[in-house]
Amino acid sequence: MAAAAAAAAAAAAYASLKLHVTPEKFYVEACDDGADDVLAIDRVSTEVTLTVKKDIPPSAVTRPIYGILGTIRLVAGTYLIVITKKKKVGEIFSHVIWKATDFDILSYKKTMLHLTDIQLQDNKVFLSMISHVLSVDGFYFSTTYDLTHTLQRLANTSPEFQEMSLLERADPRFVWNGHLLREFAAQPEIHRFATPVMHGFITMHSCSINGKCFDWLLVSRRSCFRAGVRYYVRGIDSEGHAANFVETEQIVHYKGSKASFVQTRGSIPFFWSQRPNLKYKPKPQISKSVNHMDGFQRHFDSQIISYGKQMIVNLVNQKGSEKPLEQTFAKMVNSMANGMVRYIAFDFHKECSRMRWDRLQILMDQLAEQQDEFSYFLVDSDGKIVTQQEGIFRSNCMDCLDRTNVIQSLLARRSLQAQLQRLGVLHVGQRIEEQADFEKIYKNAWADNANACAKQYAGTGALKTDYTRTGKRTQWGLIMDGWNSLIRYYKNNFSDGFRQDAIDLFLGNYSVDEVEPASPLHVKKDWKFLALPIIMVVAFSMCIICLLMAGDTWTETLAYVLFWGSASFGTFAIILYNGKDFVDAPKLVQKEKMD
């Protein structure tokens, strides 16, 4: 045990850091007990080396920091990104979990005089993109615990794995600063200065049922592969990575015993797109020019390796524009003919129409036998593995947000019921739904999880959270859903291109070339993009003025109103017909996102 503890301490990242800034170098000093390491970053050559405390010049400007997020090259050169504020989320098995709440982006260059006006402007835009990603809530880290792996994966690792640094052993799917830390990753001697950061949602609660206290945790890990915003990132890429892929783990800790239940969500895993075009709901397009089965097979091969058997729960509508997606998904599962992958379709909106949310029990009953077969992970207080989770539910709707979260919360509650009974927290015959205090914590946590995932992908809070929070659909919930839908519409059409570019830059899908003469940011817009909206606004304004200031005769007024009304309506129709050209589209990366 002592050897294991020593190995874990050696693998941990430094928790206490000081940043010393001089005109020539950044020095990052490790202030943990017994630490003497100092990281020296040359601001001219960008070389990163280890040194000692006595090498830090007394003239250096010093301040505390809480982690190094990494480095990125922009037009002006390299920048260092550090965590400047953090908030304690809680503790998991005596390991402190933090949320990073503020960051600083520090330029290696001491001056910007080497840049032209256009380069300065481009650099400013790229910096605002990085700042935007960092402003999205949900960056979590621990300097002693590997947040990127489930309990089951951690329990089935080798001693060699336990001795690796957090950066080496982290699951690359869930390390959002993996690209920023690429130079650190290449130098094992400086790994303790590198903190892997995950993006998603974590909540922890100390709970009590029947006077028995236990810890209940919910962890959602967003994948950084095929990451992006709602309408520009759909389906999968050629590697089989699904858009908006999230691994959600529910953990219980009681008297040294630990239980866990894992689920995933992810976009329908073949090649399809849904480009914004000013319409409220753009029609999904299934690509006709690619072999869907290659990516589809890769997706489920990696899912089976990571999680075992797969139970697909497809919640899309089985009529209208969503119908072809459901049919194609079912057909491809049948064509794959893999005994490890099963499929069930449940038309969520049809089944639960007119507030009939009790009908979700139909789906739960259909999945019950499969869930019992998959089981959950349980390790007793002696560290002995009692049960393993043999398979996973992979849920999806169109966005994998609102409908998906509702179903995941119901599956997780059913698993929790079994775990708490087995651990002796719940008596035989008792149900979680009857434990009012815990039920409130449980529902609110899952609603908060829905909101976090939705803000990160769609730009607004989730829909249907009134049901998740209260177990009932309410009129106020419908009004809030309408408001969130309007905000989603605006963002998806008029600001998501920038958001997508920001994510691609942050994750390294696009790299800035300092010597590139023309930046992709400068896309010349055709005259019609400015002229048509102006004509429409002027024509509509004139129509209103003619209505308010009537002419000498009603026929004259009617003629004016009809003329200007026709002009505004005609212009609006032309804009809508060319909708794809009027939305805010990504400029940096042209790949599957843009089909």
C-alpha cells in the first residue's frame, strides 16, 4: 500500500504553483511540500526546460496560478495559457476536484510592433476565440485523481499504469487541453507541471437515506473528438468519432464500497448534416457520396472495446424529417449483424404527446431485462471487485441533449435503486422515488447536467428540465422551452460559425500559420449579403409608415402598402431561399462539418 501511495504521489501533478515573469522567460515554480522544480519557458526560443529556484531573478513579477493549460501559436507568436482561479467542487475518495473558473493568456512576445494592421486584427480575433472557449463553463481538473477514466477502467489497470503521470494515462477523448499540452507531453520530465483538464459537468452530494450517509456523484465527460456546435457538427467523422459524444458516470461511495453506472450519448453515427439555413428546423441530409458502414463500424468497434455490449436507444421522431435517420440507423445495425449491438427505437415526442410523460415507463420496461444483464460496477471496502458493468446504453435524439438526458436520468435511477439496496442503504421494498430529500437532489443534479451539456453544444440551457426536476411537465416549463428554442435559433444561425471556429482553434483542428499571407478570416461577402437585408428593412419600414400615415384616399394607401409589403416579402423570400449564404458559417475548417 505504501509503495502504491508513493507511486501515486509521484504521478500527481503539482498542486501549488507560482508564475514568475521576466522579459526573457516565464518561470513556473512548484510550491508543493518538498518540491524544488522550476519550469523555465524561454520567451524567444520557446524552449521549455527544468531548472531550480535559485535561477529565478529577484526582479521577476510573481503571482500564484493553479495550473498550466498549455501553449498555442497565434499570428503574434506563442501564448501561454494558465489557470488563475479555481473553485472546489468536492472530494472523490479523498482527492480534491476543482473547477477552473478563470484563465490568463500570456504572450511570449513583449511587443506587437512586428505585426501589420491586418495581422494585429487577425491576432485579436484568434485571441477572442480562445477567450470564448475558456468562458464556456465546465472545465474540471484534479492534480491527484484521473478524472478521464471511469471507476471500472481504473480498477482494471496495471501497476505500470498507476505509475504513469496523469497526462500520460489520461483518456485522450476527454482531455480538452491535449493539443495545448503537446509540447509538454513530449518531455516526460515536465509532466508534473501539466494538468489534464476535462470539459463537461461534475456534481457531488453527501446524502442520507434511513440515517445512512453516502456520497453520490454525477460526472459527464465531453469528447474533444468531433467537438463543436449543434448544427455544424452532426453524425460521425471518418475515424468513427460521433458529434456531441458524452460519457456520463454515476458514482456511489458508502462505507468504503464504490459503485458506478456508465452511459454514453452521441450523434447518430453515420454521415449526415443539418446545416443552418435560417429555417427554424433545417432538414437533415444523409450523405449519398460516402460509404457509411466504414465509419459506423469503427464507431461501434471502439464503443465495444471501451464499454462492452451496446444497447442503442434511438429517441428521434419516426415521422417527418427525422424518419429517414431512424430508418437508416436501424438498417445499418441490421447490416452490421453484430451480436454485441442491439437497437431499440422509441418515438419520444409521439409517445409523450399531450403531457403523457408517464408513458416513458413503457421504454423503461422494454429496457429492464437488458439493464439487469449489463449490471453495474461494484467494488467492496476491501477493494475486491464484486460485479462489473458488462454493457452500456448508448442513447441519442437529434441533438443528444433534451430527450436523451431525460431517458439517461431514468436508467441511472433504476441502477441506483439496485446499488443502494445491495449496499444496505435502502431496505427491501423501499423505492428511491419515496425518499423526498434525496429525490430532490437527484432530479436537480440531472437537470443541471442537461443544462451544462446543452449550453456547451447548443448555446442555451436544456429543454424539458421541468420534467427532470419535478417529474411533471408544466406550463411554465413549456414557456421556458419556447424561450430557449428562440435563443437557440438565433445562436445557431448568427453566432455559431464563430463558436465552431473557436473550438477548432482551441483543439488544434486548425493551426495558425504566422507566414500565411491571407487569413481564412477574410472571406469577401457578396454585395447581396448586405444589400438584401437593408432593402428588406427599408421596405418593411415604409410599409408600416404607409399604414400609420394614410394617404388622401384609401386606394392610394392600399397601393403604397401593397407595393412596400410585396417588396419586403419578396426580399425576405429571396433571403430565405439563399438561407445558407446568410448564416454565420465557420471559416477555419472545411471538412465533414461542412457537407
